[in-house]
Amino acid sequence: MKVVVGSDHAGFKLKEHIKELLAKGGHEVIDVGTHSTESTDYPDWGSAVGTKVVELEKLGEVRGICVCGSGIGISIAANKVPGARAALVYESTAARLARQHNNANILCLGERLIGPALAEDAVKAFLETPFEGGRHARRVEKLNDLGNK
């Protein structure tokens, strides 16, 4: 699966750790930045991940992963992109539910609030969990419609 990753400076180390995990799992990693711990702005990277995920979804299965210090700012930025459904999680149950019920296409994590082991569990759950559809499909359509107003 293609996985678009992005972070600001505060999420850079965890993003790099996740990239290694993804590569070991056979995923194609697309890193939109940042590429160092030099101070930068999370809206740039959240919107870059959101934009790239929505663009690539037309070509097949893709997911995104965003990381900043808390995960909050970058998730807000990613969710500003029409078609992006970014979920901020701190553990694997929320990551699984974000996929099952919300068809989240972007996982957001906070490096300052979650360690590598919890992040790995959340990433694994996010990538392996399918969307359930059914009663959740109309709700996801409503989310998509909100981005088109």
C-alpha cells in the first residue's frame, strides 16, 4: 500500500521511525516532509499529506500518516483538505475504530504524547483495518459533503 507521511519538526523523529516500520512492512512510503528537526509549521505538512492522499486515492488504496508534537494542529490542517478524513489517535483501538467507522484515510499522532511502541500498534491497526461500510457509509458521505460546501 502507498502511505504518505509528513510531520513538522516536533514530529520528525517519530515520522522517521514510522517510515522504517512501513518500509519493513513492504509499503511504498511517500514522504512529503519535513526533512529535519529545524523549526517549521505543521499546517504546511498536514495539508501536504491531505492533498497527496486525496490525489492518490483516485489511483488506488492509499493512506496518510501525520505527526506533530501533539497531533492536534496537524490533524486540523489535514482535515481542511476536502476528501481528507484525518483521525488523531493515541492508541490502537481508536485507530481501528477510525478505520472501521469513519473510513479515516489519515492517521495523526503526537510525538510528545505517544511513544514509539504505541505508535507502531496504532499504525498497524490503522493499515490493517478495513472500513465496515453499512450504516457507517452514509455518515462518511456526510463528512465528505461537509468538505464540499
